[in-house]
Amino acid sequence: MTDGRGLCAACAHAHIVTSARGSAFVMCGLSRTDERFAKYPRLPVLACVGFEASRPPREAQGHQR
């Protein structure tokens, strides 16, 4: 994985938070309900029990016959 975020780059629970100064941080959505997860994990995350692959956005589909 070439991304500096490790698993977080492909995790459905990861959210990018940008500060007023323009710095970007990865926030773990699981931290809201489960204390095992750090709100802002130290990167790169190489192993995580909460990892769930994010799904690519679905393309708009027109009417099919």
C-alpha cells in the first residue's frame, strides 16, 4: 500500500478532517462508539480489527430494459 494512511485509506470508517490551517487528519468513525479505537490513529495503520473495506461509489444507472 503506497498511501501514508495504510489501511485507513481504504476503510469505510475513516473520515478526513481538515483544520483551519489546512492540515488534514484521519478520524476513525468507530471511535465514537468503541473505546478500543483512537479518534485520530497514528498513521500508517497496518492492522485493525475494525477495518471494513469502503465500497466505491455506485455510478448512476439509467433505465434498463
